[in-house]
Amino acid sequence: MSIAPKLVNEWNIMNLICFEFEVSSLIVELASAAAAEKGLVFDEAMEDRLCAYSRAVAHFPTAIKEFKWRNGWFYSLSEKAIAQGKPDPCCLHTAWLKELKIV
């Protein structure tokens, strides 16, 4: 099941119900990619905190024009890996961006 259709009018996927498997999977995927790229170590409760934060700011407007500084960095990791013949570290993220015709 893809949640991408739900995102057409609501770009900030963290505003969705954070207990859904798909959103949790995306959080883990993006955190893993960031950790690998920057040598970061995230606390175990990071996923829960991100969900709580997203609920707290659910009323903030977001837009596709914010792609560059919201999701663009993760997509650049995908582009770099693919160009090097490596697997996409953010394959779910990339798939949703493509499904929404953002990339």
C-alpha cells in the first residue's frame, strides 16, 4: 500500500499519522541514509520524537517549492549512489517522489 496519493495536497509526509508502517519505514530509511553519509548516531527514540514533532507542527504549511531543503538532500544521496552503481539508500523516498512526479 502506498501513501503517496494522500500526499498530493499535503507534502509534509511527517504530518500523516505517524504510527503507520509506511511513515515509520521512511523515517528509518532516511535516518539510516543520513547516518551513513554523515557518520551520525541517532538515539533509539528518534522515530517517536519525530512523530511527536510532526504532530506539533501539523498546522505549518509546506510546499513542493521547499523540496531543495526538505527532501532534496536525501534525493541527492540517491542520485549519487545510483551514479556510482550502488543501491539507492533512500529507495522508498525516491519511489514516492517519482510517484508524485516531483522528480
